[in-house]
Amino acid sequence: MAHSARRDAPELPDFSLLKRLARDQLIYLLEQLPGKKDLFIEADLMSPLDRIANVTMLKQHDVDKLYKVENTPIFSTCDQICFLIRPRIQTVKWIADTVNADKAAGKFRKYKIIFTPQKFYACETVLEEQGIYGDVSTDEWAFYLLPLDDDIISLELPEFFRDNFLEGDQRWVTTGGSALHLLHSLFGPFSKVYGIGRCAKMVYESWREQVEESEQKAQKSEIGNVFLIDRDVDFVTPLCSQVVYEGLVDDIFRIKWCVEFGPDVTTADKSMKVMLNSQDKVFSEIRNEHFSNVFGFLSQKARNLQTAYDKRRGMDIKQMRTFVSEELKGLKQEHRLLSLHIGASESMMKKKTKQDFQELLKTEHSLLEGFDIRECITYIEEHINRQVSMIDSLRLLCLLSLTENGESQSYGIEHLLTFANLRQLGLLVEQQPGDALTAMESKVGKLVNDKTAEKLTGAFSSLAKKSNFRALSKKLALVPKTGEEYDLRVPRDMAYVFSGAYIPLSCKLIEQVLERDGWTGLEEVTRMLNGNEFVVTGEAISDARFKTDSQRIILVMFLGGCSYSEISALRFLGREKGYKFIVLTTAIINSARLMEAMLDNHV
Amino acid sequence: MMRSKPDEDDYWNSSKCRAFTFDDDYDELSSLKESKRAVNSIRQFVVDEDEDEDDMVKVSWSGEPIGSITWSIKETASSTKQEQSFPKIDSGPSLPRQGSGYSLSSLFKAFSEPSTRNFAPELRKPKSEYKDYVSDWSPEETVKRMQRGKFCSLETFRSLKDKMQLLDQAVCANDGNVITAVCTHVFLQKYFLQCKLEVLSRELMSRDVALRHYIHYLKEMGEQKLLVELFKSLGRTEDMALLQYREHLSIKDEVRRKEYLKSCISLPFPPDDAGHVQDHYTLLERQIIIEANDKHLENKGQVEVFKKHPRKASILNMPIITTLYYSCLQFPFKLSLTLPSTISEKQYLLTALSARAKLKEWLDVGSLFTTKNWLGYTKKRSPIGFHRVVDILHKNNAPAQVLQEYVCLVEDPNLKISLAQKYKCHDIVIDMYKDQKDRQQLIVYQGKVERGSPEDKKIQDILNNTQIRWKN
């Protein structure tokens, strides 16, 4: 809905260039294997590929049949096979099995593996160990960046989070550096880089080295500033339930390049895949809105639409013709979109009602505020007992542990240990008076019959060892004072993305650093965030013209993923301050994806 | 766990909606419904002229846009299946393709980025040409070359000191890919045997970053045995135990899985975890018995509950609460005798309540809360708060009478009255206002009930009663 946007906000660069580059390079790679070939594509590369290429284009370059990589024996009859995969050991092992099975059957074919965005030595080791190194040629498709929307670019690497933060594997650091390098060479030079986090520092270093090694031609800078932030700087925000329209759709229907709406939404007898982006005129107006505003907006739209259609009554032939040629198409499209989003809102409302969403939100807000913790614990305990949803229970436990870590005094010293030792989940102790958390641990242990819970919460508490959420929240004023009315229709700050209860820590940091042009004055905050903050000034820009525009375009890179709520908050901040944010993320996450990344129950 | 989730949801989330407010905006939903009706009524008009929908993407039956890669792969998949059932010698004509006259490769070569790595030219050089200077590379240069994806021989780093220098250099470069590569070269399996794990672990212990990379690599490679040995020599026995315990996930056969779990009990877990593993074993053992028994009963088709509620999934490997719920569905209170000590009274009550409510066995529900005192009077007690009980009953579509009975038991008068209003237990609301002598509220409430209904009459009678001394 129309916010009082600053008029002077600069235009965003055109990122379709990234798609074209990736497509051209893929064509080049396919031509390196001349002749008819079958192409096997890794499942999670299919949709990103769909965004930049199509079947006709692949067919034009001698691709005969397309298959999904499924870890089962293949049935291709082609004598050339090309695999387009992520550099994952499991997939390479499957390819090795496939090649060896062919060998055993006396089949001779040409094989090529295209790793994207890059190959790893470990993958080549597999080829060597399985005795097929040399039988298979390898290549790299430097497809780093997929523009998801005008202001969102994704690396499409959900595993970045787990690999980097849980396993401590830095394999994606260079990838992050290369992604930045690509953007820098196309839309740079960047004049200032801010960052916080261990990984952010390493990615910056990797990028810097790559810049030093390549020649940078002088060009007009389109993106002035860059902000790098590690996900472990702020785990609280992505663990909260999302209430902004786009975030809520992601929480409920799971946006994965597009969203699949079931028959309950489409009011047809089959489900439908829908692209949700700024092309959808209805969506682009409600995506950043608090869910409670969406109904009113959609109702108003429906009324307007009705009026527009009603105009045709009493028209003469000529007027009718103008109406049909000029307005009807637009109206029909709007009508289609409107009924889709009304259906989606209705369906989400039903689902959330079933879940007692209101109470869940209340608990989350209390946790964020540090208020009524006992009641929250009771609620979480009951949530676990009733087995409402395992992922939600774990999420709440993690929120509890993250938000309460700094506030141990009120619980006595034994709880400091309890919190720090959340890794010892699955304890089977009977409830002792005042020992709520231990009892809860035992319940989580019962909830799942393997070590999942332990692994998970253990991982989180060790990841966020020094979570000082309460102190940070006070210092940065993340939680608005209670008692004040918050009008969600006219948001006054970024807190609106969480019903006015909490300003996302990540976004608040970005706001503060941009305002101060650095970390000065935030020393205490960075100390509580385990340090690793930096700011680097690049070459001074002499031309004042570029200064004004590109300086207000800020690329924010989230290492480990970001949520739609954070994107909405940044869009709001941009409108308020006259910035334009471009979000570069390793993947779009939400609380469920974050939790699932921690699960360890697959073999 | 996750695989069985839908089944669990079926067990647990089968309850009905409850009124939900988002900022107390009740009316928004109804206005939304109106909009929906309005929009749908327009549809008629739109559908009539829908032929020229050229702005819409054509979609196949599954909803994929036709011509998309995802769609095409599905097509191949279905045609592959056909090939399997109708074997052909020829794979059939491939889809027609448009010939491309031009090649992009020539264009692209000139365009090639500096960062594009090229392995092949390096490999093609005659061996004699690089052999000499390879050995001269310092750890720094070697790591640099590896980062660029250039050919490197690590054979020249032979002494332990050289190897460690190389490893440290890789760690300094922050490139996980290179760190892992150096780890695998430095700690080849044969080296493991030669130099004994103690040496290795001594060197690795002080190199946490490298160690984590190596552990992750071994995990991904499925090098279970090596990893167990590594943890052992590092003194990380708990990690070792967990790793071995994790193996049970790969055992499909439940009897073998059970036996494996039994063998895990003696692993060096911290004491609490050991208890947990023991419980896991006991649970699976019980589930195997229940499963065998129920499968048999279900096949015979004589047990009423299986006819009414066919088993959606096997009970094997379900969490303990789900198992309890499952048992409560069939044998209401049999299991309570052998209730595992690890389940609290609250948990048992909630579970049994949900199960019996789902079966609409309201009498059973009642007996869950009934306690007798020494005089033989019965009283209803609940450790979980009766407002919760009411909520669960409502979600299971309990009849008004049952709901009313439990709303009555809610202690907090404010909560009670709001619940009574919510679930339309008119008698309770009316009686409470009467007791509070709150004439105003009663009049307001009269406006909410149906005119001429017994409730309406009751309120009227009370309002007409001159005996009552109203407070307002």
C-alpha cells in the first residue's frame, strides 16, 4: 500500500544481465560436448535452471532427453551423458556407480560432469577412488547468482548454513567471494564495505584477493555500498513466526522459487504453481504488509474491480470497444490475481486458526520482551506435551534459550548451566520444583525417539554460546515500550514486521551502521556479538553525480540465509531513508528451514 | 522422524477450528468472504471472454508451465516408465529440435572470465616440463595454486613438519575446499596406519579448523570406521558413541535395529544419554510387539476400532507419546497400568484425553478426571486446567452438553464466563451474571441470544424477577 516513500530513491540496477551471463556460459559448456546427449539435472537445480533457460534452448544445443538425478539406475540409451550437479559427494558417488555399472555391462559412453557453481577436490577424490577419473570429464558452471526478484538475488545454497555454522566447513567461503566479485565487476566498484561475522570477514578477504588478481575496468558504479552479515549474528529473527504477507506465505506454503497453491486456494480442482514477485501487481502491493492489513486492502480492491467492470453497463458500442481493447485485459489479470490472493489469505487464516496462532505469537512476544517467562515455559511445555508440531516446539525452545541466555540471574546459577547444557537434551529426570527447563528437556527427548532434538538444540546453544539478546535488545531498543499502541496500518519503524513487538536485530544493525557510517559508537554492541566487525573504504569517488545515486544503493549479503520478514523490514527502511536495498542471500530461510537444516535423521 | 510426520499430524491435528482473532478484527474475515463472493460473481463474465489469455503461461496438468525444464523432466520420467513396461529396441524418435546455425563457443571464448578455472591445459603438459619446478613450490604458492584450481602435487610435502606447514597455510587461506583437499592428502589412510593415530590426533588437536573439515569430510564420505577411530584417539568418546548410535538410522529391519540399539546401550555415553538410549530400545521392543499383534487383529477384521479408524501407519519408530496415543485409541486404560515412568501425569492425561475425545467416548473422558474421596463422593480434578480440557474437547466436536460440564469446572470466573460465551453455554453465562447481580451485562447478553429461544425466556424471567437486588 502506498507508503510515504521518499521520491528521490534511486533506481535499481538491472540484474537480468546475470541470467544472460549464466545462460551463455551454460551453452558454451554444453557445446564442449558436441553431439546428441542426455542431460541429468540435480533436483534442486531444476527450478533455478528454469528461470534462466528453457527446453527449446537446451534442445538447440543437442540435449536429447532431460532427467532428474534420483540416485537410481539410469535408463538412458544415449551414448553421451552430461550431469549438471552441485558439488556433493553423494551425487558424485552415484555417478561413479552409474559409470561403473555401464563398464560392467560393456557399455561405452562419454560422460561429463558440470559442477555448479564450482567443483571441490573432495568430489574429484571420489572419482579417483572409484577408478573413473579420466573416464569422466569435469567442468564448472559459474552460476553463482540467481535474481529472484528486482531486489533479491540468491546463491541458492541452502547447505551453506549447515556446512558453515554447524560443521565448521568453509568450503563456500570462496563461492561467496566469487559471487561478490561478479557483482563488483558488473555493478561496482563498491566504495564502502561494512561487515560483521567471522564468515563475512573471510568472504570479504576472498573477494578482495579475487579483485586484486583481476583487472577492473573503470565503469560507472551502480552499487555503492555493501554490508556483509553472518546469520549467527542474529538467530532470533529467523526463528520468529512471520506475520508479513510474503513471510506468512513462505511459512505456510513454502515458497520455493514459486509457490504451489492447493485447490483450497485456487478454488479449482487442481493445484497451481504461481510465481510470486514484483510482476504480480496485487502481490507487490501486499507482500510487505502486516497480514491484518491485507484483508481490508483486498476487499477494497475487489470493490474497485467490481466498479470497473460495472462501467461497461450502459456503454455504447464504441465505448465498449475501447473498454475491451484498453481496460479489459488488465482487469481480467487483476481479477485472476485478486481471487488467488483472497483464496490464499483465507486458507492461511484457516490454518493459523487451527494452530492457535494468537497464543503462539503471544508467547513469542513475551520471550522477546523477557516478560512472563514462567508462563512461556508452561506454554512451551504444553506445546511439547500435545505434540502440536515438533519443529515448532524446537523453535520455541531455541528462542527461549537464545533470548534468556543473558538473564541467568533470575533463575539461579543452576539454570545458567542448564541453558548452556541444552545439548544434554533427552535427560530423563522427573520434574523437580523450579527445574522447568530440565523437565522440558526430558520431554523433548521423549518427543522424538532419536537424537534429533539433542543434536539440534545442542547445536544451537553452541552456535549461540554468547547470545546476549536481552542486553542487545535494550541497547538497540529492539522491543518498543509496552503499553504504546502500535498502528500496523501506519508503521513507524521496522518492528511492524513482527506486529510492532520487535525490530529485527539484523536490520537494526544495518540501519545503525549506515547511519553512523561505520561501527563507531556501537563498540558495546559488537562486543556482545562476538566482534568480527569491519569497515573498508574503497577508492574515493570523485564524480559527485555517482556519489549521490549509487551511494544510496546498498547490497546486503546474508551469509547463511535471510527471511522474507527481514527483506520487508529493509524495504521499509529504504523507503524511510531514501535507500534502495538489494538483498544477496545464500538462500531464503524461515524458522522451519532453519530447524530442518539442523535435523540429523537422514543417513 | 520427519518421514513419519504426516502420519503424526493425522493423529494429532485432526481437530476443528477455534475462533481466531488477529488484533481482534473478527469482521475482517467476513469482509474477506464478501470480497471473495464478489470476485467470484465476476468470474462468469470473465470466463466468457477468456480465449485470448495470451498473457497467461500455459500449464500442464501438474501445474508446471509447458516448455519449462521441470515439466520436460516429468515428461521424460513418464516416458521412461513406458519404456520399461513396453521394452523397445529403439528408444523411439527423439523430440524434434531446431538446428542451431551458430555456435556460441567462439564468441564465448573471447568472453571467458579470468576466474574460470581450466584444468585440462595443465594436465596436458608433458610431465618433464613441470616436474622440476613443482618441487620448488612453497606451502604458500601451493595453496595459492590450489585455490585457483591449478594442478599441484602434494607428494613433495613428505615430512610431518612440511605437511603441517601446508595444512596451516591452507587454514590461513580460509578456503574450505583447499583445507579438505590438504587434509585428505596429508592423512591418507596408509599414513594413518604408519604414523599411528596418536601422532595425527596430537597434530590435529591444536588445529580445530582443519579437524572440523576433516571430520565433515569423513562423515560425507561415509568413513564410519575411520571416524570412530579418530574420535577415540582424540578422546572424544561421547562423539564416538553418538556416531555409533546414529548408525541405527541406516538399519531398515526393525528387529535388527532393535538388536543394534541394544548393543549401543553399553557405549560410553554420558549417564543421562545412556538412559535415553535404553529407553529408545525399550520403546522399539514394545512397538514391535504391539505392531505384530495389531496387524494380526486388523487383518482378521474383527476389532471395532480398526474398522472405524483404520490404521494409517505402522506404529514402529513413532515417538513415545504417539505410541501412547495409539494405545489409548484402542485400549483405553490398559496401558496406564504399565505406563512408562518417563511419562508424566500431565502428558498421559493430555494424550489419553485427545485419544478418547477423538473416538467421542465422552464417558471415558469423564472417568479420566474423576477421583473419589474417602466418603465415596466423586469429584473432578485435572492437573492441566479445565480450560485446556474444554479446548481439546471443542476441537474434537464435543456436544454442547459435554462442553458445558467442563466449562463449569473452570475455576477462574473471568475465564469461565469468556469460555462459556465462546462456546455458547448460555445457561452458565446467564447464571453467572445472575449470581453477580449484573443486570446490564444480562441485558447485553439477551441481545446476543436468539429471540424467543429458551435462553431468551430464561433471561426475561430473571430480569422480571423482582426479588433480585441488582447492582446496576
